[in-house]
Amino acid sequence: MSVAHYENFPVASRLIPASLRPAVVAIYAFARAADDIADEGDAPPAARLTELDLYSAKLDCIERGEAPADAPFAALAAAIDRHALPLQPFRDLLSAFRQDVLRSRYAEYTQVLDYCSRSANPIGRLLLHLYHADDVEHCRLADAICTGLQLTNFWQDIALDWRKGRVYLPAEDLARFGVPEAQIGEGRCDERWSNLVAFEVARARALLEAGRPLAGALPLRSGLELKFVIAGGLRILAAIDAAQGDIFRRRPQLSGRDWAAMTASVLTR
């Protein structure tokens, strides 16, 4: 999922064993801080890239066994040391955030998936490592969930990303449904737009459903946490569908009623 938007999903909740919670918080703190460098504020691209390079240099320090004292690296170094976390997923995250600075459009869906493989999937793989469950099949299922969550966030935030000068809707899909890119800026939701968004929502939903078996393969509490994450993504997608793709008037987000419904579905499914 996009690490800049946690309001839809529980992060390091009480369902996660207390011994793992500090590491989960450290992972997300690193990812969110780096993501904010790419996404927030008014700094020019060169300054953003320079700051991301500093994050990469801090990872190099941690790899050499050094322990940076500043946040978020001190906690991250402790988590990496305690749980023998691999550093490549963190480098993959930085690669995706650098791409956000340098690239604002995607011609093909496969290019969006490649971005997701570095912006979202590393989080799932790091969590599986914490659970000692990072075998090939579990990683495949986690990748499906994380990519599905990232796409969910993209379709939830189409209007917000447009204001940042960024479009994640693949150009090939816009052309397929006869939707000009400028229509996003207009905030116009017609039949073609609704069909396009429904198509993208179905893709994201299929990925979340494909990864669902992972919840049953994890320890009970971690599995429940994951069920809530998947349920949150599916509720957002359902809200987008219910609005017929009109994410312009109101950004879909989870309400208290949604969380109650999610709790009921997680505990009974």
C-alpha cells in the first residue's frame, strides 16, 4: 500500500505480537518518511533526490554495522539487527520513491505493476520475514495483497495525485476506454470514466482476493491483522464502485460503520 496513507489500514495494532511491534513501527516510519520526501512539500526535484540519497547512505551505514543516532534510522537499525532484516527491500522502496520524483505518467499497466513491486511489495516481504514466513509461496501471496492495496490507494487518490502532477492510470487504459487525461483535471465522471474506473477497481479486487489465503497461513493474530488489511482495501474498492467511479466529489475512505462491518466480516469469515 502507499505508505503515505495509513488511515485505511491498521498498522502495528495490538493484533501484532508485542515483540514485533517496534520493528513494524520502524519499518513504516522509514517508509513513510522517505515517501513524504518524494510527495510532500514544495522542494524541487533535485533537493528531493538529494535527501533520498541521504536515506540510501544511511542504509549503507547500517549495512556496515554502524548505528545512526537520528530518526528514523536509529529504530530501523535496531530492528534490522534484532530480526536480521534484509536491506534490499528498503533499497527497493527508495528506488520507487525516486521514481515518483522523476516520473509522473505510465504508458502501460505492466509499468504500474513494476512500480508497485518496489513501492508496496517490500513492506509485505519485510513483515513476512518478521513472522519467519517468507517462503516463495507466501511472498507471492503477499505481493498480490500489497500490489492490490497500492492500486486501491491509486484509484482512491486519482484526484489528489492529479493535483500533484501525477497520473497512475495507464495511458493504454485511458485510450481503451476513450477517456482523455484532461478529464481528470475537469473532474468529469461520465459513462466512459465510470467504466474505466470499474475496470481498474476489478483488477485491484482480484489481486486482494488472490492473496487472501495468506491470512490463513499466518499465526492467528497476524492472520487476523491481515484479514483487516484486506477487508479495508475491499471496502474502499466497494465505495469507489458505489460512487460509479466518481472520486472527485468525495474521496472514498473508511467510516466507523465500515470498521464495524469489517470487524464482523473478519470474525465470521
